[in-house]
Amino acid sequence: MSNENSKWYASWFNTSYYHLLYKNRDNSEAKRFMDTLTQHLSIQQNETILDLACGKGRHSLYLNSLGYAVTGVDLSKNSILSAQKNENERLQFDVHNMTLPYKKQYNFVFNLFTSFGYFEDEEDNIKTIKAIKQNLKPNGIGVIDFFNAHHVISTLVTEEIKKVENIIFHIKRFVENGFIVKQIDFIDDGQEYSFQERVKAITLEDFEDYFKKAGLTLLEIFGDYNLSKYSKENSSRLILIFQ
């Protein structure tokens, strides 16, 4: 991709406001999901995991605490700098563009918590899937944890006001040109700020097309963090396991 720093995720994810707005994310839910997923995949202690688009590394940290060797990568330099404070012999973090293959191969590649679909150019989504394939060892397994776009759109909360510490975030959500958009406006110390999150409303059929183009096979589909059966109408998540 060209002009990477102009992308919304390159600027918004690097701000302290992003981490402030989402500081109360449910880490217990994330840990339960990692417990369930690693057990389902029967991951062994000598196997390796790439946490793709890891943010500050909350999933990486927990996976490492379970005994796994984990590498977390993300485009946000600030997030990686924060995550690197927790590095050890079996936990490493690096700045990396997910549309390109990373420098090593792994037994498992995880892309978690809707860390996909940010690109305006559809070709970048396909490049990312192809990069994941190249980062998998022979017989390696990939996992993408995405939202169920159909359910998100049908239950969209169009306006919300959220106060975190001393900042009042005004949030609007809408669908535009195939993207689910979150408009975030707020004032801090007399300065007005405005950010957007734009995530493509990628469907199961879209992912199936991506996998076909990348030469990957979709093995399993789940609809929530308990790995329940996927329902287009009712599931909150679209969790894909592929090889």
C-alpha cells in the first residue's frame, strides 16, 4: 500500500485517545476465548503462534502465559513499543504491515478481534490472506476472528455518548460504500478531534472467495467465542479456521 500514514488506522491506533476509549475492553472474555480456541486446536507447547495485528498485545500476553511461543506484530509503532516492555524469550513484538508476509513461519496465525477489513482497496484484503498463507508452516492453521457483518448492520447503534475519564466521546455509526463506519468526535483541552474507524462489511462468502484466491481451505466456521455454530442472522462473530 502507498502512503500508509494517511490511512485512518495508522493515525487513530497510534493515538492515546484510541487506547483511552477502549481501555475497558473485556479481557476476561478474550482470555476465555483463547482458552477455548487453543484447546479446540490442540496447540502444543512446542508450537508457535503469530498474533497478526496484535495492538498492545493483550492476546499475545495471555497466550504466552499459557506457555506458548508467540510473536505479536502490528502497524502501530506506539502499540508495539508498549507491548515490547513485556517481551521475554518466548514472547516477541515487531512493527509489521499485515499485507506483506512476515519474516518467519508459524504453526498458527491468529488475526483476532476484527483486526481485518480496514483497507479501502479490496486487493489489500486478498494480499493479507495470501501473506497469512506464506506465514504458515506446512499444515499450519490460520484463524480469523471477525464480526458478523450481517448481524452488526441489523443491530447497529447509530449514536452513543461515552464518557471516559474527563473526555466525552460522541460516537455515530453508519454504513457507507460497503464499510461499517464509526465516527468519533470529542474535545480535549479546548481542541476538537475527529476520527473514523472504517471496516469493510466482509461476509462469509467474501472470505470464502479470498481463501479460494489464496489457495487456502476453510475448515470450520463458528459464531461466537464459545465456538458455537455460526448463524448469519444471530451470531455476533464470524470465526474462521482455515489451512
